[in-house]
Amino acid sequence: MVGGMRQDEIWNADAARRYDTPGTGMFAPEVLGPTVDRLAEFAGDGAALEFAIGTGRVAVPLAARGVPVTGIELSQPMIDRLRTKADEAAIRVVVGDMATAVAPGTYTLVYLVYNTVANLLTQAEQVACFRNAARHLAPGGRFVIELWVPELRKLPPGQQAMVWHCEPGYIGLDTYDVLHQHVVSHHFRFDDSTQARLSRTPHRYIWPAELDLMAELAGFELESRHADWAGSDFTAESRSHVSVYRTPPGDQPGPR
């Protein structure tokens, strides 16, 4: 719990309703299309498992490509919304924590998109998530993570808050606890009135090098890292990355 918030309080029915923005934001074709294209390529002829499947933003179009998709999801309201798009026969969902829940079967791909690994608020939980991915994968399978790069270089000395996005009707502001690697994202939405609506989401931010060490502890090797799903080069200025980890061929890795 960070900032007095529990995960089940954050991902409630209201959050699930507001999550879907068809055609815009993270549902925009230019955002979602390359994501699904790359994941379908990674899955190949095998099955995919999505950690924190949510309302099916990625899983539904990926399943439509012919990839068998299973999901793990903690929030029942998010699953309920997914069920308006795909039934259990189309996309199987296991209710539980992505760090510990077990889905039936073996997969060529496990994926975790849109910064969701940071929803696990301790390093131990994040390491457990990698180990859980490893135990679900066939030899040579891939674990793909999409994650933002902490923007601490933009945080002025002595200050704890930074505006990371501003557009008409919306301001995104992050407050940092650098001692514990915690950040709370504050989302202010407003119109022409004097009132604004605030929602908050806590995270534990992870540096790319720390992520690689977590992968090594679970028996993975880093296969590639790009700045986006289109395969742009990852540089010191990149604000996010898509990291692809792979299990050794011919040998199912176990937690170390």
C-alpha cells in the first residue's frame, strides 16, 4: 500500500469503466496496432499469457489474430468489462495476483504491458512476477515487458513533484519517494467549471538495469530492448522501453 491506497480500491468498477477509451489514448490504432503486431510475432504458433489482462485492450485484438490468449487479473470489475467483449471460451481468465497466480498450460509468450509491472509495490513482488512468468513458459519462450523509464533527471533538487503531461482538460503530476523508489501518479481531469476530478495510482519504479537483474534471478536472458513497439533504438533519452527476455532453449528455467 502506497499513499494509503490498496490495489482493490484503485481498480474498482469506476476505474474499469473509465479505462476503455476506444480509438484514443492507449486504444488509438497507432498505439495498439504495433503492440499487437509485435506480440503476435513473438507468440508464433503458440499460446500467450497476459499478466494483468485488465479489460482486454491487448488480449482481444491479439486473440482475433488467432493467438490463444489466457489472462491473469486481480480486479473483478476489470474482468467483468472484459467479458462484455469476449467470453471464457474466447479468452480464459484466472483471478489472482500476477506475481503468484498460476494459469493452466504452457506458453510461448508471457507479456506485461503499459507499465503494469510497477503496480507491484515491492521489489520482492516484482522478482516474484518474473519467476511466475518463467514457470509458465516453454523452453525458449519469451517474457515481454513494456515499462517507462523513471524521469528523475527532470525532478528539481529539493522537490518531490513533477508535471509529466499537460493538455486541455488533463494534468498528470507525479510525486516521488526516492528513498523507497515509489511514485504516485495524480491524474487531474477538468472542464470549464471550477471543479476537477482526481484519481491516483501508486507505483514502484524500476530502472532498466534492475529489471535485467530481476530477469537473471528468474533464469531469463535479455534478448532485445527497444524504445517502443515499432523497434526504435533505445537511448539515454528514451522515456520508455519494450524489453524482451527469453528462457534458455531446451531447458525450462526454475526460480533461483
